[in-house]
Amino acid sequence: LKRVHSSLAPCALAIATPYQACRGTSMAPQHQRLPTEEHPDPEDARSAFLPQPARAGAEPDTRQVCRGRVALAVFAGLGVLVLACGGAFCLSQGVFCFQPDSMSGVSRVGEDPRRTGANAAMLQKSLVEDLHRGKRAGTQGGQATSQSSQGQARLVGVASADGQAHSEQPRSSAEALGNPLNVDIPAAFFEAKAGNSGPLGYLHLCKGKVEGCKPTYDDECYGPGSVCYNTWQDVWDWGSQIPEGQWNGTLWRGHELGTGFLSPYLWVGRGIEPLAALGILPSQHAAIRPVLEKIWGTGGKNSAEYRQTEDMVRESSQEFLADRKKNGLRVDMSGDVMAWVHQLLYKKAFKRDINFTEGKTFMSLQLKFLSLALQSETEPAMAKVPSLLPSLRAQVASIVRSYEPMVQELYADDLAGMDCSPSKSCVTQLASTILDAFLLAGGVSLTVSINAGLALLFSTAEPTGTPYAGDEVVESPPEAWLTWGNPFPEMAYERGQELQFYWEVLRYFAPVGSVPSWTRPVKCAELSEQQTQKLQRDGGRSLPCAPGSPNLTTGIPEVNQYTGGAGHTYPVLPVAMRDPAKFGPDANSFKIRSLEVYKWSVGFGEMADNSKVANGRMNRSCPGKGLALMIGSQFFEVFDKQDWAAPRDSANITFSQGSKPFHTGFTLSSKQMVSDCAELCPSASTFPELSKACTSTKQQCRSRKDGEVPPRE
């Protein structure tokens, strides 16, 4: 990390010098204006800085970077140095633009961004493809990320050696320059860490042996000042403190999802404060928690609500699979399950139907949102530069506003008398939270787990089983464990075992990495650490940071998510779900187990419930646990493997030990489709020989059908 930091110093100088030269020039924005909640401007929403094709080896056009004569001269002199750092940096109208080599260039200052729509589409496609292929940006263009062999970069909390989350070292390139542009570029530039990648996945925290695994700290966890609790008992003991700790102000929840940070800029314009999903105030959470349980709940086992929900899920599963038998079932993050899951969750929340095409449309937004919101993913630099996000931000804010009338209609009585200040209203707060559930929570977890279940039923990749038993420390796991064969060699379950099968998928491939908290909140952008701490109050009366000074160009306030806090604690759910103390000596194997064993689950955050705190309103377990189990089990009850042809690329469906269950997406064609010469072939670019053989078989099939003589009457 020190070497990385040293290597970036010339880049910092290259940026700082021309910036100082530019300070005397006009910084007035020419075309960018932040769409507000009251006045969304679709023209402004399209006016993002979008990448333009660049000639290979081209020098940065200094005329497009700064317009001061001094700046031009300085940029010309430092151009070679900037290129040597690996990326093209520009300072345009007070906006710090980071452009790594993996992107195609920077848009020109003064150019009409509406003419760059094709490049925007190319950018979105590239981001989505990178996300699905598991590619991560490396150390380039000033983005210093350390990577594992699987290439997943991880943002980390920041702390000093004594565990306190403050340091004399700059945490970001903006801070290194005195934060001249008021843009919070995260500490990942200097100290990123691979979180759940590598041959052992999350189990790297225990070197493969979960039994008796001690808590891990600092770089052995997720960065300086962090602590990871790994065994079931440690996770349960820590997690059970979360409701009371957050209610009484001794614990603070940031804007985080699993083991990654979320970009606050994508929550601007929704009408909520703080700009957060899971990190809303305790008072706000207490106000809407009962309504969330109502929305995502299924009722008692024998209740009319339960039967109605079960019938809805079964009918939806039947319709979806019947349609897919005619058109094929794409099994991947960008496949068909995600669109169907959104259909189902939308109906559960709003009592309204949307069709599969509408689900696909939302899925496109969802994939783009995931690729930009999760700062521990694809391009953290781009996710943190607000000027790249106005279109997506405005679109998301518009969706929240479209949800508000339905929330008012369905849940106004439940929210009556509730206070969600400083957000606009509890209706807005709930609408935003429902959208977050679609985009980030159930909309993702259900997709990942159902897809993983399908992969287990069709993968013929070798070797099968588990690469390690988990009963001994593995110091140097082989790289081959990154792409292992099917951990479920039986590739089938008996009728009546659907719930057990789905539970085991959730246990073995736990979709939620963690539910992190801090023992001291990160510092508000314009307050001291001591002043920030005073905002933490007992009885659910904690206050948010006041909005920082807005950037003159973007209008977005500075938001600090990393520095000045302490005790960044991760209860690591995937590791705890493989603890032999609760799941038996074969906990590291995938097998059909008794339902009784899943009473020890912590995968839904079950340990974070306490009905004695705020009458249960501070419970932090997943309010949709019962619904998720119902959807998964009903899907695999309706799904009949015998209806589907084995995918031609089944031997290539390999599995990881980390958060992404399997590597290669695949397509299922029903046996009826094959009979009708309508089989969906593997990708010609990925599997050329398999694609060629499939295409030939389809041609022969059509020839046979064309040559058939209809029977005489």
C-alpha cells in the first residue's frame, strides 16, 4: 500500500499544479444543473459527462481541460507525467474527472452531451458486462486497487493502527489536494482490499477452518480499524447488540450494503435525508419497520394472507416457467429470473401487475444501478464522481415519486402519526426503501440464489463436491479452487425437498455478506469528530449530519463515509453459515439437510432482532425472510428438470467459493424447443465449437421437418 501511495504522488502533483493555475479562470458551469426533486429537468438529466472515443496514444487536449492560458501551458508541460500515471485527468469547470485506461476517453468541455447517447449506451453495456464477468478495474489512472486472483476490489473502512478511524495519511486524492473540488474520492485509491475473492472466498478470514476461528482485524478483515466476527457464536453475540446499540446511539450504521459502500449521490433528489438505504436514522427505521413487515410478510402459516400469498407466488412461477419453456430461460445476473423477481415483488408491494417486458426494463436500470452504486464494484472512481450520474440519479428519483401515490393509497393509515424527519415524509421514506428493496435487497438476493440453484441442477463440471473439508487450516489454497466443479454431484432433489434444497442454496451461497456497524460514526463533512459524536443520542433520537457545502458545479453536498469513525465491525454471515458447531462436521459440503438445522440461520440477520427495543421496531433482520423462502421453494416445486434439455455448455458451469456462486451464465432450452428446432445455442464468441454444433443440429432439424410428408387422410 505504501508503494501504491508513493506511485500516486506524481499524479497528485500533476493534478494540483494546473488546478491552482486554473483558480483565476472562470469556473461557471455551462450546461450542468442538478435535477431537483421539485424541478426535474430531463434535458439536464442527459447532460452527463460521457466518454468519447479516443485515438490510441492520444495526448489529452489541453484546450478542453482548462481555459486559462497559464493552465494550458502547465498541462502541456505535465502531459507526459499525467499519461505515465496511467490515466487522463482533467479539471473542467470545477469538476474533477477521472478517466482510467479501461474507458474510452473524456467528453469535451462545451460539447452537447445529448449527442453522446451512443457512447452512453456503450458505457452502460461495458459496465454491465464487466460486472457479470467479474472483472474489476486495476491500478490505473490513479485508481490504486489491490486485487486478488479473482480480481474483486473492495473498499475498506479507514483507521489508524490503534483502531481509531483517523489517520494522518490522506484518505483520498481529493483530500491529498486539500479537497479543492469538494468531491469525496474514497480511500480505495490507496488501500483497497479483495474482500470475498480468492480460492477460499469469504473463508479466507479463517483460512478455511471455521471451527474455533478467532475474530480477524485490520487487513486480515476489511481494512485498518475493522474487525470481522466469523463463527456462528461470535456473529450471533455481536448481531444481537445491533437493535439496542443503534437505538441508544452506541452503534452507527453507514450507507453500506454487505461488505461494500454505496454511493450517496444516487440517493440525491429522492426527498430523503440522510442519503442512505440501510443507514437511515433509528427514528426513521422505527417508523417504517412495521410497514415493511406488513409489505413483505406472508402472515401466519394457516392464515388467509399466507394462502393468498402462496397462491400468488405459485401462479406467477407457473406463468413465468410456461413462458420460458417457449422462449428459453437465461440463467445469469442479466438473465430472466431478475425480471420475474421484480414482477413478483412489485405485485406484493403495490398489489398491481406488471408484465415481463416491464420487468426487463426495470432490470436494465437495476443492473446499471448496481454497477454504479456499489463502490466496491466495477468502477469506484466513476461511481464517486457526481457529474457522471445525473441521468441515473434523476431517473431513480422520478421512480420514487411515482411510488409515492401507491404508498399513500395502501399504507397511509400505517404511517399515520409517524415522524421521518428530516426526510420529506414517511410516505417518501417508505417509497425510497421499497425501491431499494427492488434494486439492492430481495431483487438481487432472490435472483442470485435461484440462479445458483439452477446451476447446481445442470452443471456437469468436474471435480464435484467441495475442494476442502474445512477441518484444517489452508495456508496456500490452489488457484484451481476458484473454478471448481459442481458441489452438488446428485444434481437433483426429491419431490417434497424443494424448501430444503433452497435453504441449502442460501446457506452454502449466502447472498448477504455482512450487516456492518461502527462503534463511532464517521465524521460529518463539516464537523469535528467530537461534534459528530454528539449527534448520536439515546432513545432513537440520533441526528444526521447536516448537508455539507455543495459543489458549485454539481450542487451536491460533500458526504464523508469513511474517515473519522472507529470500530468498523463486520459479522460475516457466509462464514457463520458454514460453522460446523451448528451445521455439522460436513458444513462445508452441499447436501440436502433436515429443515431442523436451519433454525441456526443467521443469513437473514436473524440475530439482529430484539422485541424489547422500541417494541420490536428496531429489529434489523430481513422482513422478507418468509416471502423469500416461499418464492424459492415454490419456484423449485414448479420447476421440473425433466422438461428441460441439458445445456450444451454444462461442463463449463463452474463454481467459486465466494459471493458469486457460479462463473458462466447459461441458457436452458425446453425439450419442446429442441423438438421444434428452436434450441437457444451457446454464445459463438464464448463457446464457438459448441455454438457451431448447436447451429448445425438446428439446421438438420429444420431440414428434416421441411422434408417430412404430411400423413394422408
